Amino acid sequence: MLNTKMIGNKIAEARKKINISQAQLAQRLFISSQAVGKWERGESMPDITTFNRLAEILNVDLNYFSENFQSESIVTAAEPFLDKQSDEIPSVKKKKTLSWNMSSGNWVDADFSGLKNLHEKFSSSNMQRCTFIGSDMSGLLLKNNNVDHCDFSDSDISSSDIQNSNLANNIFKDCSLRKTEFSRNYIKGCDFSRANFIEVNFLKSNYIDNCNFSDVDISSGHIQSSELSNNILKNCSLKDTEFLKSHIESCDFSNVNFTGAEFKSGTFVKNTITNALWNNTSFIGMQIDSMVFDGTLEDCYFENCDFKKVIFQNVILNNTFFKNNSLKRIKFVDCQADRITYEFLKSEKADLSGIELLVS
């Protein structure tokens, strides 16, 4: 059994060695200073995941927390790393490559505009009101971060991995986020207007609220097991994008191109979709509630959907299929349909009083 008193003493020793307070250590771990105090008094102990973070912050090996580890081997932040065989190294100087490491930092009101070569070194940091305009942050690993009121305009954040982070009130205008993967993030009040989100992945429980995605290209993307609420997606391209097991509510999709988009096993509720382009779009196993469709639906597909308070108004339905749906809660107003679509609606017992046959 682990000795909580011994571990507490080791945490306190290493913390003092790098000259940070309990409150500063707690801030980097995103926990309360009271929790750190309990550890150091031996009243409780960090979990396994937190031990890994502690080792990083305190500049110690994980073995440091074991009973047999010698405290003299702690590496302090101020001590340089010394190679035991340094005397044998030739005097020829090697060219150093600049490599930034902003992990485990607490950054406030800092200007990092034009930053390059950051790559994966940006995890477990608290960043507030910082500026990264025009930075090259491609291939970034951003994990367990709090990023609030920062400006990333015109930056390259493509092919990055953003996990378990809080992103609030940040500016990402004109950024490239192509092929970036988001997982388990809370994203609120951010401005992504005119950004490049081609082939982006929102996976594993992202919560996205009150963000601006106007004029964004999100084509060929994947939005899975995520919640989108109160977002603006005007004039977006969602061509060939897949929405899987996601809840989409009160978003503005005005003038959006939904060509080839797929909606599966989720909810689509109270969204605005005026002047949208529907071509080869499919809804499978979706709950569609409090929606008004307009415009032309060409080669579209609705299967096993649950409709509630849905209106098709001034819609042209062409080669659009409704299969195994309950259509009793759909209202058609001043619509037109080609013969095959009309017959599908008839077989599903839809109210056809608001539909006229298209004249070929």
C-alpha cells in the first residue's frame, strides 16, 4: 500500500525545489489549492493520471514517488542537463534549432504573434488574452488547456489534435484548421469565421455553443457524438460532411450548402435553414423537431426519422424519398413533388393536401 504521508512529503519537497506555491501548482493542475494541501499533509493522494502531470510539472521521474527513490536526483527547473561524457564531446558547435515549449504554463496578456515550431508543446497550460496572430501552429497537440479570450487570427493550426480543453471567447478568423481533430472539448463564444475546416473531425463529446462559423468550409468533415447549440453557420459549405449521433439545436444554417451531407442517429431541432442547398443529402434515424424546410430538395433521403412539428413550405421535392417514417406530424404548404416522390409520400400516408405534382 502506498504511504500517503511519504508521498505528500515528496510532493512538498519537489514543489519547493522549483520554487512554486501550492496555489501555483494547483493552477497548473486545474484543481484547488486545498487539494494540494491535503496531499502534502498526507490526508489524500493524487490519482494515477494526476501523478503523470505532477511528474511533468515538478520535473521529476515517476519513480520519484516511490519509497526507494533518492531525493537528490530531483532535477530543478534552474539546473541545466549535464551529459556525463561532456568532456569527450568535440569542440565543434552544433547549430541549435529553436523549439518553443509552452506546456504547463500560465500565460496572461502575452503576445506570441508569428510564433513557429510550437508543434506538440502546448499542453496543460492556462492562457488568457494572449495573441498568436499569423502563427504557424500546425501539428499542434493541445491537451488539458484553458484558452480564454486569445486571438489566433490568420494562423495555421492544421493537422492538430485538440483534446479535453476549454476554449472560450477566442478568435480564429481566417485560420487553417484543416484535418484538425477535436475531442472532449468545451468550445463557447469563439469566432471561426472564414476559417478552413476541410476534413476536420469533431469526435467524442465536444460541446460547441454560441460560436460563429460564418463563411467556413467544413466540407468532408466528421461531427460525431457532439452537441452544437446556438451556433452561426451562415454561408458555410457542409458538402460531404457526416453528422453522427450528434445533437444540433438552434443553429443558423442560412445559405448553407448541404450537398452530400449525411445526418445519422442524432437530433436536428429548432434550426434555421433558409435558402439552403439540399442535394443528395440524407437523414437516417434522426429526430427532426420544430423545423421549416424551404427551397429545392434534389435526390434527398429520409429513412427511419421521427418528425415533430416539421413544415415543408414552398419546397420542390424532386427524386426525394421518405422510407419507414412517421409523417403524420409533417405539414406540406405550397409544395411541389415529382411523381416518384409523390407516390413515396402517399405510401407513407403523408397529408398530400399541400402538394402538387410537378409538370414534366
